[in-house]
Amino acid sequence: MQAIANEGAATLIHEIAAVIVENKAWLSEIDGKIGDGDHGINMAKGFGRASERIDAGDTLSSAMQTLSDVLMSEIGGSMGPLYGMMFQDMADSLGAAPQIDAAAFGAMMRAGLDGVLDIGAAKPGDKTLLDALVPALDAYDATLTETGDFASALAAMRDAAQAGRDRTENMIARVGRSSRLGERSRGVLDAGASSCALILEGFANGIAVRLKSA
């Protein structure tokens, strides 16, 4: 069975946090064109602080819970609660499962999507993180159904997330502060979709490497 151990998989969050911190300036630059300009700063602060509190031997479940706690209580902006709830529901879905296989990962990600949908008013097409997350999970499910291969499904998820992020450049923002710009919000990537694509890429690449070495 293609799977990785839950225990010790906290290092996935360390790796994702490093990517978020590395892209802090880029994410804030994007956000600054149609928003507050603080998305990269807040995301780097939240992920960076959480990473410092996560032990490499922890489970992915506990690492995501720590990340959720930090995002919901210690960073500003609108994205903290959204990502905080997403990781909270992902942690709850995975729970104490000893192994993370394709089915468990897919269920975990769907739970995260449900968390975002429960507290937000956005839908796909509104120029938000959903425009990366929804097509990514659809591609994951479709590829897993077609091939039965965990690694292939992860690659499809990563690629679809990046494509979804890129499509936001031609969208008009319909929720949040940037929605007040109307047509002027077109021509810029959405910061939330951009950070979401980085997160999904981190999961996809990190798990794929671990599958190869398992």
C-alpha cells in the first residue's frame, strides 16, 4: 500500500513553512496590488511561529493542530481564520491514523475545504484560495480514481493548484476588500490562491518523496 507514517510527518509542515517564509515578499507584493499588502507578512509570521513549536517527530495531525492554533490566534488579516479552520479540520480528519494513504489524504484535504466553505462566503470563480483548492482536489480525486496511484494523484493536485492560481489573474474579485475594485482587480494573481498553491505543492512534493523512500 502506498502510504507514509503519520508519526514524524510533522516535517511536512516544516517544509511548507519554509516555502511560505521564502515567498513572503512575493505574496505581499501580489496582495499589495489589490489588497492590504500584508498577506505574505502574516502568512510567514504564522507558519514561521508554528514551525518553531513543532517537533520533527510529531505526527502530521498534531503539527497541523499547532499550525491552526497559531493562525487563528496570532496573525492578523482575514486569511488567518480561513487557513486556521482549514488546518483544524484537516487535523481532525486525520486524527490518530497511523498511516496516511491516498484515501486518508484525500479525506483530510476535503475536510479542509469544507472548513473553508463553512466560514467563508466565497465560491469558485470569486478570485480566492478556492480557485486553487477546488480544482486541485477535483484533479486529485479524478486521477486517483483513474490510476489508483497516490503519487500521480498528488502530482495532478499540484499542477491543478498552480493552474487554478494562474487563472485568478483574469478573474474579477467578488469578495473581500479587493471586490471594491471591480474590473480593476483583473490582471493580478490572487494572493490567497497563490499561497494555497504553495501549500498544496509542498504537500504533493513532500509526500511523493517520502513514498519513494518508504
